[in-house]
Amino acid sequence: MTEVIKKVSIVGMGFVGLTTAAFFASRGVSVIGIDIDNEKIQKIRKATLPFYEENLEPLLQTILQKGLLRLTTAYEPAITKTNMSMIAVGTPSDAQGQIDLRYVVAAAHSIGQSLKRKENWHLVVIKSTVIPGTTRKVVGKIITKESGKTVGCDFGLCVNPEFLREGSALKDSMNPDRVVIGENDDKSGRMLEAFYETIYQGQTKILRYNLETAEMVKYVANSFLALKISYANEIANICEKIPGVDVCEVMKGVTTDFRINPYFFGAGVGFGGSCLPKDVSALLNFAKKHGYSASLLQGILQVNSHQPHHVVKIVKTALGGLKDKKIAILGLAFKKNTDDIREAPSIKLIKQLRDKGANKVFVTDPKAEKEAMRILHNIVNFGSVEECLNQAAACILVTDWPEYTNIPPKTFQSLMVEPRLLLDGRRCYDPSSYDGEVTYRGIGLSDASKT
Ligand code: UGA
């Protein structure tokens, strides 16, 4: 009899795990979400998200009402009642920038112990981003040891990296460019492929590889996105030195070449978030551990960590010093549509400004203030857009929330004080809308280029 996966347990109710759980449930799959954090489980049971993600809360309410998503802190009953378990726990960086597998290891132990008494075949799938070799040599081995069962025979093993972006996670889940499956054995791959064929009704490309290739696909994709951004930022910084040149125009010219697409090529204050920085760093360290010095990967991080310094230098030069000058920061989240400030350029920028003498920094964000307060409460002032801009000598747009990109030039003009420096860190405003009253500066736009 051909087995079909209809019931899924997902370990880790963080951003990836919960979004995936909600999406599968919305397709009629019966899902059990597992997390060791009881407070989080209680919150989700009440249809409250532990983080901000557009459109997810209403969906959560619906699937909870329909009984399609159940939540627990207990592994064994959840594993026993389902035929596939996905591990979607975090894989942060350790102090040296290497991948920290402690949560993956803990989840593998618990799944292994829970499988001991399970009679039927069970598929274990790693969704977390893990360095090549982890699924086979760490997860597979732990489950084998703990359960006393044989991988590829009593239980299946796959890795299935996710490509969701915070802020558009549901949309990305519904319309992925591809599903990547790394399989330990043919049955495991076939079963997971069949599961996704049902979920996507055959509308999505499914790519099957061995475990290590699939693990590598995820790192190479995220590193390449980071590479594009750092390349755009490096070119932007060079463009600023050439009178009459604007990086946006240069990139338009470059991306008309069919070989170079325009996505993720936007110059700005640098990339942040919980994925791009840590994944480049993990791949770099993995290469180093294996005797290869990956200088290009190193360069991606170097350019990225330089970008906040670059921004501070522009502001300091324009204001003739930072002490006692009011500086407004628009946006704290690492990108719009999220409340996440992990590795956010805003935090690095603010710390740099403070180090260089700024003592009157005012910040605002529609969603990330609560998180940011924990780190910044004693070094900046929080306020509304008006409160931040009022009497400010400089304003830096860090996150491209529509609330900020829609601010008309006259607002900056009327609220701010000389020299009214507006530093467009996301290239969202039209430089030609600013006359001499507001000193407009854009990343990648030479001072003399403004028309
Ligand atoms: C990233 C990847 O885009 C996802 O495909 C992947 O699934 C995810 O990591 C992950 O590994 O879990 P995410 O971290 O949510 O997603 O954020 P991105 O949309 O990739 O943005 C990352 C950073 O790059 C942000 O700070 C953003 O502002 C910056 N960025 C993006 C630029 O500076 N310029 C651009 O042109 C695009």
C-alpha cells in the first residue's frame, strides 16, 4: 500500500515553523505544532502571533477554529499521531560566526526518543537552514541512536530548505519559485514530493537532490542575494565620487542585460535580518574549517559592515559634527513589514552615530519600537514621525515603510532646521522634488547629481 502524508508535526513555532504550519493547515493538512516554550504555545492557541507578519493572524484564527492546527509542548503524542515531522528551529550563529546547532540537536533527540515506540514508517524533514552534512551526520545519526531504528528503512530523512521572506511569508509559501528536496533515500524523496504535489496541485517545480546538495542550495541562494546587495552598495559608494552619476540609473542600464536581473540589487544602508548575515557567515566558516579561505564571502560581510560607517560619515560631514545636532531615524526594523530588528542596519547606525558624538538621536518605527526599546532605551528618544523631525538637522530614512516614503518634501522643509539634511538610505524619494530648502542626499548619488 502506498503511504500518503496527511498529518504533519512541526517542531519550532517560530517564524518559519508557524508560517509553514498555518499554510499547510490552510491546504487541509492536519498539523500539530510543537514548541518547548509553553508561553508561546498558549499565545498561539489564542490566535495571537508571537511576532508580526502580515495576514498571518486572520489565517491562524481560521485554522484554529477549524481544528486543523493543534499545539503542544509534548513531542511523543504529536509524533505518534502524525506521519511526518518537520524540524523548523533556529540555527543562529555562535560567537565565532559558525552555525550553532543546539536547537536542531535537541529536536532530533526528542524526535528520536518519540519514534522508539512508533510502529509505522515516519518521515523526518529538516526545514531549518543547516550546513552541508548536518542532516545526514548529525540529525540522522541522533535519531538512529535514540530510536534504535534504521534510517532509510524504519524512518525516512529529508532536508527541505525554505525560501520565505519575513514580511511576505504567506505569499511566498503559496507561490514558491521551487520546492527543494534533499533526500536520504528514494522513498523519503518520493513521499515528500507527493506531499508537495498535493499541496501545490502540481503548480510548482519540485527539485530533488541528495541531502548535501539541497543543504548547499539554501546557503548559495542566500549568499548570492547578500552578494548582490553588497555589490550594489560598493558600486553606490563609488558612484557618489563621480559628479553626475546616480547608482539607480547605472543599475537600470546594467539590468537591461538579460543575464543580470534587477531584484535584490538595491543600494542602501546594508542588509540585516536573521538569515542573510548568519548564512554568509556560516558558509564562510564552513569553508574555512575545510581549509578554504572564501575571500569573496568575506568581502560581502566587510562591505555590509562598512555601510553604516559610510552613512554616518556623510551625516557628520554635512552637519560639521554630530554633538548637540538632532538626528531623526525613520525605521528600525531590518526591512518593512516586520517588527524584527535582528542584525538591523538601524541599530548599527545608531551605535555608530553615538560613538561619533551624536547625543540627540530620535527614532521611530510603526512595528519594531517595542523590540528596539530593549536595546536602545537609554541612548535614543522614541517618538512619532513629527516628534522626530521637529527641529532635526538631519533625517536618515533607514526602513522603507510606506508611512515614511510617502512623507511629502514640504514636511521635511517645515519641521526640520538647517541644513535639513535628508539622507535617503533606501533611495525611495525623488531627488528632483527637493530644492535648496532640503539638502537631499541619496546612497549612490553624487552630491552634484541632483537635478
Ligand atoms: C531571506 C531570503 O530572502 C529568503 O529567501 C530566505 O528564506 C530567508 O532569508 C531565510 O533564510 O529564512 P529575509 O531575511 O526575510 O529573507 O529578508 P530579505 O527580504 O532577504 O532582506 C534581507 C535584507 O536585505 C534586508 O535588510 C533588506 O532591506 C536588504 N535588501 C534587500 C537590500 O538592502 N537591498 C535589496 O535590494 C534587497
